Amino acid sequence: MKTQYYGASSLDGFIADERHSLDWLDRLDASDMTSYGEFIRDVGAIAMGSSTYEFILRHLASVEDPAQARWPYEQPSWVFTSRTLPGVPGADIRFVSGDVAPVHAEMVAAAGEKNVWIAGGGELAGQFYDAGLLDELIIQIASVTLGAGAPLLPRRIDDPSLRLRSVQMCGEGFAELRYEVRYAWPDPS
């Protein structure tokens, strides 16, 4: 079981533009060329921030036939927010706030032998990193630049650095990078 931050980033390191939009990513449409299908089969629980959740809700609302609009995940999902947000009928969505560590324990229990996915955003992934709970980054680097927006992972991680495990070309528009997260734990003596 791993806790993984899986997502896409522009070449200049942003996961959303300055309006918190992922429309730039939708225009690239490389879902059939990435590892997402394989990745999601091994996910047992999902965490996301309120901006990611609201983006998904906007997409559900934009479906032409409301009967076709449904939550895209079968796994239980935890939404980290300090606000009251609407739920999605029939979806296992849990709204939480505060420290990620106790919520992570709930997620691991719900995931069973499967992985925990930190779906977004970068600050939430950073909180899991700060708590020593993030194991792996799987990032699709897109062939676009945004110039500004929400950063991929707003943390300084350099001692120890991330360990690159693989690089894969995904069509003409993406490169998938897999990194193992390493921690420098203080010497207990």
C-alpha cells in the first residue's frame, strides 16, 4: 500500500491556471496514453482539496443530460475543506478539515490493500509530505506552459531529494515521471 500523488502539471510546474481551471489539461486529452487506467485500478481511497472537488462538480453540472452526470469514482473520497460544500447523491464523499494524519489513517483502513491517491491539489499533497505520509509522486508533465497558477507541490524537497524511478513518454504531449519520496528522519540517539 502506498500513498501516491498522481496528477498532471504544465512544463513550468502548475497544476491549474491562475483562475484555478484545468481547462488547459482537457484540451490535451491524453487519458488513453497515460498510466491512469492501470493506476486507478489499484486505488482504494482518494483525497482532494476543495478546488479539485469544485472542479469535478462543475464538470458534472456541464453534462448535457443530467441523468448521465455521476461521480467519477467508486472509491470513498475525502474532501479537505474549511467550507460547507454540496455532496453528490450516491457518492461516498466525506468532508474533513484539519490535520491530514488522522484522516490518512481512516483512508488507509478504507483502502484495504490498495493505494491512497492524493488527487489534488499541490498544497494538500504538501501537507501529506510534511506529515511523512507521502510515498510516491506520479506526474504527467504536459507540453504546455501556463506562466502562473497553482503550483504542483509548493514545498522545498531537496535533502534528501526525490528518487527518480522511471520516465515514460505518453504520446506527443506528456512525459510521465515517477518519484519515490524519501525522508531525512532525525537520529533518535
